[in-house]
Amino acid sequence: MPTYADAHDTSVVDAGLSIKEAGEFLGVPAPTLRSWERRYGLPTTPRSTGGHRRYRKVELVQLGLMRDEIAIGRRAADAARRVRGLLDEGNPGAARVRSLLAASNRLDPEAIRSVLELGETEVGLAATLDEVVMPAMRQIGAWWEAGDCDIDQESLTTAVVRAWLAKVTTLAPAPAAGERTVLLATGPDDFHTLGLEALAAQLAQHGLPSRLLGARTPLTTLLAATEATRRGVVVVVSHLPSQRRSAVASINAVAESGAPTYFAGNAFLFPASRKGMPGTYLGESIGQAALVIAGSEPED
């Protein structure tokens, strides 16, 4: 059975995998691969002299991204649009993602920082976060889970991005006296905070101070921080549907306390997952989420 490392073996890349081998490699049934190609044109695979599909590294990467988008709950058509946008050679954001990933592969922190700083200068912080940082980090996370990069590469890249976000937040203009503090929390079962760190950086650009409560934020910690923060605003993020229930409990508890409540994350992608939820859904864009929070009326 082929492994992820086979995608980097020259002989395999040149010859390509059969659809059965690609399906085993990706953990996706061959009929599903055929359906994605037929319905969404993803990917356009070369054929062998006998007319059989052959999947090389570039096709495997496209299909891996498609699989991962669907795994978080996105509809196949929406997933295909996102993958095409990420891989579009004419998309400046995609070009920056490729540059950041190349720097990550070289374990070059200065080059990673350069991509981030240049993006902020040329297109602004919000676009850099939404179009470069988050897509690139999702890809690196997928590489790590699949064994296509080691823990050193994943840790170095994450550390550089976090340090850059902290610098952006620190160098932002000081918030006005008495400005609302935004409490940033994950659901009690959610580990990932990078998106919240990015949101903190963007909120700082709007003059809003924030406090990150950390991964797997316990409900008791969240409620204590909410009670202690005068005129506080609360954001709760959850990413996997399997983690949604505990996050919903946190959101409901915060809303019942009377604090302005916002929520986001892949666990709430679709309208059905947000039905009956209190508070305001922030969507998928960090830039837009910060605008929604900054534009809300403060509580007296």
C-alpha cells in the first residue's frame, strides 16, 4: 500500500498512482475520487497509455485538500471552490501561501517572517491573516498529520507565526481608556488557539484589547473571567463537530450571564449547526469577525 512519503519518491511521482492506490493513500474511496473529477473537475488527472487515471504528487495534494475541507463539514461543491482558489496561480494570496510553505519546508524563520511582513505591507493585516496565514497553517497541519512534515517543521512554523502575531498585537495603537475587553476562548474540548491569536491581532488594529483564555477553556474559567471583566465581550470558538456540544454549553452559559456573546469555528459552518444558538455568529473571515465585534454597540 502506498504511503504519504511515496508522493515524494521520484519513480512514483513520474509514474503516478492508480485510482485504487490513490484511494488507499488518501483514505477516500475510488468512486468518490471519480465523482469529484466528474462533478467538480478536481483534479484533471493525466491518463496512462491504456487510458487509466494516474495520480501524481500535484493531484494527490489537491485531493488531500478536498478531503480535509469535506472532513470539517464543508459541502463538496464549496470544498472544491476553496481548493481551486487556494491553488489558483493568479491569486496573490495563493502565491504568498506557496512562498510561506516553501520557507517552512526550508526551516527558514526569516523567510517565513518576510512573507508575513510583506503581506501586511502590501495587502493589509486582515487579508494576510485570511488569505495567507490561516490557509498555510491548515496545510502545514495536514502535512504533519499525514507524516509529510516532522514535528520540528510544524513547531518552528507555528512559533514564527505566533511571534509575528504577538508583535503585531503589541505594536498596535493603545486602546482608549475604558474600551471593552474581548475575552477569547475555545470550547472545553478544543486545542487550537492560533485563529484566536490572529483575531487578537486584528482586534488590536481596531483599538480593542483582548485576553486569550487558552486552549480547552474550562467553563468555570470562562464564567469567572466574564464576571471579572467589566463590559467584557466573549468569543467562543470550536472547530470539530465532535467538540461542538461542550462549546455550545459554554456559549449558552455566557449568554445567560448577560455578556455580549459571539461564536465561530468549523463546528458552526452551516445554518443547521447554529439553529437556536444565542449570540452572534462571526463567520469564517478573521477580518470580518473583528469588524463585527468592533462595530457592535458597547454595553452600559
